[in-house]
Amino acid sequence: MHSIVESLAEQAERIERAKLKAIGQRNLADGEKDARRRMQWELRALIDERTAELRRVTAEHESLLRVEASQREALEKLTANEPGGV
């Protein structure tokens, strides 16, 4: 036969285990939130890096297109000035 003290001790032990389990679950949830924030920050940094690279490559491409057009124009002038040229 359990005494009231033993019953209360068992109940206190169950409550303590439940509290510890709840604390553990909260810690896991907080850790997951932190991991997601970190991942979001890393992905934002990667997007910013790739966006900057895209701008740089686009500017370089546009510059090369201008150089190509200039060279074609110079070539056409040289070809037109040659004897027998168009």
C-alpha cells in the first residue's frame, strides 16, 4: 500500500520528467528556428553575391558588344577603302 507521501513523490517525479521533456522540445524548436535564420541569411548572402556577379557579367557583355560593333565598323571602313572593295 502506497502512502500519500509516496504517491506525491511519484507524481512530482512524473511532473519533473514532463517538465524536462518540454524544456528539451522547446530547445529543439529554438535550435531549428536559429538554423532556419542562419540558412536564410546564408541564402540571402548567396543571392546578393550572384546578383552582383550577374551585374558585372552583364556590364562586361555590353562592353564587349560595343567593342565588337566598333571593330566591325572599322573593318567595314577599311574594306570600303581598299581597291576592289565593296
